Amino acid sequence: MNAVGFLPPAAVAVKWLARLVSLLLLVMVAMFVIGEGPPPLSVHSAAFFAIMAGLLLGLFWDGVGAAVIVAGLAAFYLLNNWASGRWPGGAFPLFLLPAALLLTSFVLDRTRRATPG
């Protein structure tokens, strides 16, 4: 039986893996921005900034971070398809990984809180 406030080891591992992956992606994007310069301001960049905000929020609030990442990714993909007729390629699907981990961490935490004892 777990004491109140403690997560099982698997839930703690998922939470920290989500944070680690989020930080690694933030560092990767920062390296691109430093090397290539910031992207021009557009609706696409606003959607991408939403993804970055979700990664940052996910460091503190799992559910909010996951929701913002997914919303930003959906907007980015739809805007890119609307503007160019193609879905974005490259590393963009990697941003689903921290969203999935954050959502898993959120659900595990809520399940623990809902379980009596």
C-alpha cells in the first residue's frame, strides 16, 4: 500500500522520462534556433511556439503540457498541409513522444489519487 503523495516506481520513471525527453527536444530546437536563426513570424511559427510552450509546461503540469503539445502539433500539421498540400516530415513526429509520456504520467497519477488507500 502506498502512502499519500507517493507514486509507484513505474509512474515515477514515466514522469522523469517525459521530462527528460521534453528537455532534450527543447535543447534540440534551441540548437537549431542558435545555428539557423529564429523562424520568421507566421501562423506556422505560432503553432510551433505552442508546441514549445507545451514542452515547458509539461515539466511542471503533465496533463496541461500534453494537451498543449497535441493542440500545437495538430495546428502545425493542419496549417502546413493547408499551405503546401503536404504533411510535414522530418523530426516533427518526435514531439508526440513527450506528449504520450506526459499523458501516461498524468493518467497514472490520477489513477493513484482515485484509488483508496
